[in-house]
Amino acid sequence: MPNTSRVVVWDLPTRLFHWTLAILILLQYGTAEWHWLSMRWHVWFGYATLALLLFRVIWGFAGSQTSRFGGFVRGPARVLGYVRDLAAQRARTGVGHNPLGGWSVLAMLACLLVQTVTGLFASNRRHTEFGPWADRVSQDWSRRLTEIHEINQNLLLVLIALHVAAILFYWIGKQDNLIGPMLHGHKEVASPPSLRFASSVRALCVLAFAALVVWLVVLAGSRI
Ligand code: HEM
Ligand code: HEM
């Protein structure tokens, strides 16, 4: 491509987070809806998902510039301006999440957090499968949170469908392939910005901390 430079857009931790998350979510539906493995696995994959989400939330404050919430969450004026530019086919290709995409990322993270946290309290009708905190609250509350778990999984599916549709729209409609950068980290851009990246060692520490917190939460609920 003439007059463009290849720059790093996404750090390795964010990319690993994304594709591991996508695989885990597939496994969550596979175990809960299609009987791929026993529901015990659903709960275990759920713990892993919760740890990943906690990692991503912390990484949103302590990670690389393109992964920080402050780097991509924009106010309504910027979002509206971007939508207008998009409609008028004026929107420019940038690095990181665009102002609209930033909010879709927040919506997905919030929905995933609701799904995993309610899962901790969920229980099936015969109480043969249950999250570690299901017996720590009243049956009424466990039932309510299970209902939210059942309803919210539909909302999650809608958000994921919109997410994939948006990625395909940029690829086919705007010739902007966002998948490549999420895989290998690099993108060709006209005016390369100078970006700050956090080290992978820091990411490992954050991940270890997130896993420890989830382990303690599970342990506290299981009365072990
Ligand atoms: C269960 C399925 C999926 C979930 C829950 C999911 C969730 C997410 C999240 C949370 C982000 C933000 C990344 C971050 O900043 O940490 C993201 C970004 C992204 N996802 Fe997914 N994703 C899923 C499936 C997919 C699939 C199948 C594709 C490929 C078609 C894809 C392509 C992308 C791309 C290209 C980005 C970066 C978008 C940008 O440049 O702004 N995702 N996804
Ligand atoms: C993002 C992560 C998760 C997804 C996508 C997910 C998805 C689902 C789905 C689709 C169902 C079936 C709902 C229905 O019958 O309509 C379900 C049920 C269930 N999930 Fe999850 N789940 C997640 C996390 C968790 C976690 C973290 C736990 C526990 C630690 C958990 C525990 C359960 C239990 C006990 C049920 C059975 C409740 C019932 O029969 O309705 N889930 N989940």
C-alpha cells in the first residue's frame, strides 16, 4: 500500500484475551445448550471466563494504550460525529476501537460480567447443577438470578451477532479488515501514531491476580 506504515495496534495479552474468550463462550453454549460435555465443565469454563473478564477490566486501566478504556471510550458528541461520518462515508480508518465500537466493547464486557456473576448463583430445577454461591442465598434469590442468567444469555447472543456483523461490514463494505490486527497485532495506517504498550510480564501478573480473586470467590462460596 503506498504511503502507509505497518504499526502494532493490539498487544499480545489483548489478542490472547479476545480469542480465548471467544472459544470459552462457544464452550459455554456448547455445554449448556448442546450437551457437548457435562455441566460441571460449564461451571469450570465459567470460572475461567470470569477470571479473563476481571483481567480485561484491570487491563482497561493498567494495560497498553489501545486497550485502556480511557483510550477508546468517547462521549456522545464524538460517537454521533463518528456515526455521521460513517453514514456519509467519511469515517477514516484509525487504530484501536472507533468511538462506536468502544461502546459495543463495554456493552459486551458488561453483559458477560452479568452472565458470569449470575452463573455463580444459578441452579437448575433439580439442583443437580449449581454455581458455588447458589446455596449461600435464599432459593428465591437463586431462582431470580438463574432467570437473569437464562434471559441474559439471549442478549449476549444478540451482542455477539451484532459484533460479528459489524466486523464483516467493515471488511466487506469498507475494505477495512479488523480481524487481521486482532490476530497478528499489526495494521497498515497512513499516519502512524506513537502508542505506549505495557509489558507481557505485567499482563501475567494481572492474570495471576484475577485468577486468585476468582479462586477465592469460588472457595468462599463452596464452604470448603
Ligand atoms: C463469542 C464470541 C465473541 C466475543 C464475546 C467477542 C468479544 C470481543 C471483545 C470484548 C472485543 C474487545 C477486545 C478488547 O478490547 O479487549 C472484541 C474485539 C474484536 N473482535 Fe470479537 N468477540 C467474539 C467473536 C469474534 C469473532 C468470531 C470475530 C471475527 C469475525 C471477532 C473479531 C473481533 C475484532 C476484529 C475485534 C477488534 C475490533 C476493533 O478493531 O475495534 N470477534 N471482541
Ligand atoms: C459468559 C459465561 C456464561 C455463559 C455464556 C453461560 C450460558 C448459559 C446458558 C446458555 C445456560 C442455559 C440457560 C437455559 O436453560 O436457558 C446456562 C445455564 C447455567 N449456567 Fe451458565 N453461562 C455462563 C457462565 C456461568 C457460570 C460462571 C456459572 C457458574 C459458576 C454458570 C452456571 C450455570 C448453571 C448452574 C446453569 C443451569 C441453570 C439452568 O438450568 O437454567 N454459568 N448458562
